[in-house]
Amino acid sequence: MSRARRGLRRADLVVGERRAARRRARDGRAVGRRLRPRDGGADRRAFRALPRRRARRLPGRRRVQWGAVTPDLASLRALLSDGSVSTDASDLAAHAHDWWTLALLRQRRGDTVILPAAVVRPASTEEVSATLHWAQETRTPVVPFGGGSGVSGGVEAVAGSIALDTRRMNALLAVDGVALTVTAQAGIGGAALEDGLAGRGLTLGHFPQSIDIS
């Protein structure tokens, strides 16, 4: 290869490296901001012609405010069996959050803990339905609460909410030994379900650390 040709190739490599460096610098400047065309002309005009859309509310819709006031618990009590609605201080504290580390640290530090306005313990599917219908009509937030054994903050109360505790609904309804399926109510505990299956020579095959409280 002639010296002239080698020189041209070396020059091409240098030019290519410089172009790549400029592209990297340009891309770095563009990070975190809106990209705009740099070459002007038709591209810039097309960019400016893009429609600017704003979020709008669908017709017939209205903004819903949840938990703005303390709910009317007397009207809820009238719909459910006796003892289904509790405002006992210890009940409210026990249903404020689960075993989420951050919630426990806040409690230990003495931070204000948001409590539910009430704990509701329905005894049937019909009472769950009645509670949810009441909550919809009164714009009351509902936090479903099982064993409270979670560790992710999924059952934290919000102001003006009710905790819907399902633990009264704890029946083992049916076991199919052929299909190996089981039907149980939502509030049955893990240990109780395992015991019910063990009496039939079956098992869930699932033993988390929280089985006695979940």
C-alpha cells in the first residue's frame, strides 16, 4: 500500500473519531431535556407543527373526593349484623398498618399514625357487598384487611377510611380430592386451612413463616 493511501486512511479514521466524539457530546447534552431538531428547515417547522394536547376530563365525569369527612357509621351499622362495626381504640391501632418496616419505625419514633375511622367485620358475602355499596354512596375509602401479616405497607389506613377485616369469613367450604382444589372463604387463616386439609390427607404444600398469622 502506498504512503499516500495509508495517509488517507489514517485521516479518515481521525475524522470518524471526531464525528463520533461530537455525537456523544451532543447526546450527553440532550439527556434530561426535550430533544429538538438541530438542522432547522423543514424538520424544525414540522416539529413546531406537532399538536400540543392537554389532559381533559371526559364529558359526564366528575372529580371524586375520598375520605374528606368522617363517615356516617350509624348508617353502616344499620346494614350489618350486631358487632360488625368497631371504633375501639385498640382495634383501630391494630388495623393502621401491617408489618412494613418503615411503618414500624415511624410508630417507634412517635410519628403520627393515621388510623381508620372504623374496623368492619362482615360475616358474609352479602355484608361485604352492603359495606362496599355504602362506601361508594358515602365516598368512604375501604382498605381490605386479612391477617395483617404483609411487609409492604399494602394495608396502611388513610384518613376517613374503614378497614374491611375478613377474618369472620373463615369457613372451609369444599374440597375436591380428585381435582385437588379447595374452596374457602377469604378470611380463613393459613394454619386453619392446612389443618382442614390435613384431616383429609391433603396439604397446601406451602408453609411461609407467616402461616400462623396470615
